Amino acid sequence: MKTNDEIVDTLLELKNEQNLTLSELARRVNMAKSALSRYFNKTREFPLNNVDAFAKALHTTPEYILGFKENEIGSLTDSDRRILRINKMLSSDRQEKVYNYASDQLDEQNNEKVTSMFNHKPLVDIPYGRSTAAGSPINGEDQDTQLIHKLIAGEKVPAGADELITVDGDSMEPLLKKGSQVFIHYQPEVENGEIAIVHIRDVGVTCKKFYVNSDNTVTLKSINKAYDDMVFDCDEVNVIGKVIL
């Protein structure tokens, strides 16, 4: 399989061959132009779970982008077959979770590098295991028992991160994919337009773009246009933290 830089170089080559602008490619893969630019500038790792969308947009195959040889795709081991059998028995939502987890594991495996003791950052203990809705709010109190601690390589943890949570829903797509994991920083206030995790009294916890209005109300906006805005009195909404992008 190709390295991250080689994958990005392949995508850029295909994009240029087809005379596509960055904006047009971002539209085809349903991704923010700024996010796509970071991948192409190699400041962020290319998301392997999106390779199918890029292959379709660039009229090629995922195997070509990733650099797999035909014989590597065609030959299945007993372990491969066991995984496929289990996957077929899962619901589509659970299949998506398995795929996202496997993609994360593959990212970690391909990005492991031997660093010197002077450049190595220590492991960071991050709370992990809770979810936030990206759609209808969920009861956050029921999840407190699911909170565990996870050791993550320091270079993968952004400054100020206090917890790693899973996005449960699609209302913040394409920026925050359903099943993806995001870091948050605990803080009681955010600026208008920032993405926050909030608790709505008697309703639950959700992830939305946050706006305070002049009439002492709060508007919670989704990025996915299929979802309507949610408006509450200010005293009904408490900010838990800000999503670190």
C-alpha cells in the first residue's frame, strides 16, 4: 500500500489530468474545500474511509489510489473470510462503525514512524467512550458509565484536548462524519459560529454550530441542510465544550 504522501500525489495527478479545480473536487466528494486543501498540502493524513468517494469522483478505483496490486485484492485468507462473514451479519449502522474503526487502525499502522527520543511525545491519557448526537439530542447522563481512559500518542492529541468523543449522527456532515471521533476542549462559552457540544435542559446532548441571538435565545445549527435549526432560551442550553478542528 502507498504511503500518505504517495496517495495524495496520486490524487493530485488525477485531479490535474482531468482539469478539476479544488472546489469542483470538494463538491464531488462532499467535503469542505478547506479540509481538502489540508489533505493536499499534506498537513493532515488523507482519510482512508473516504477513498471510495474520491475514486468515484476521479473515475478510478480505490485499489489504484491506495496502490494495491490485483493479487493482493483477489486472494482472501481464512481470517479475511471470517471477517467478511461477521460483517454480513451486522446491520448497516454497525458495519459503518466497524469500517471506521478498521480505517482508524489502518491509519495508525501506516503512520507509525520511528522517532528519536528527543522528538517523541509521551502518551496522553484522554477520557474516551462517550458519544454526542449529531441529529436529535441524546441523554448524556446515561453515558457517564461508559467513560473510560485511553492512552493516545501525544503527537496525535491537539493542544487543549480534554476528551475524545464519537459523533453519533449525520447532521454535521460533511465536516464531521457519522461515526467519526473528535477531540473537545471543556469550556462554558464559545464564540458565535463555533461548533460546540451542548446540553439542552430536559432534552439531551448534541453537537451543533452555536449562535447567541439578541432576544436572549440560542440557535443551534446543523451543517447538513436536511436538518432544521433548533432555537432555545439561553437558560435552557449549557455549553459543555468546543470541538477542536
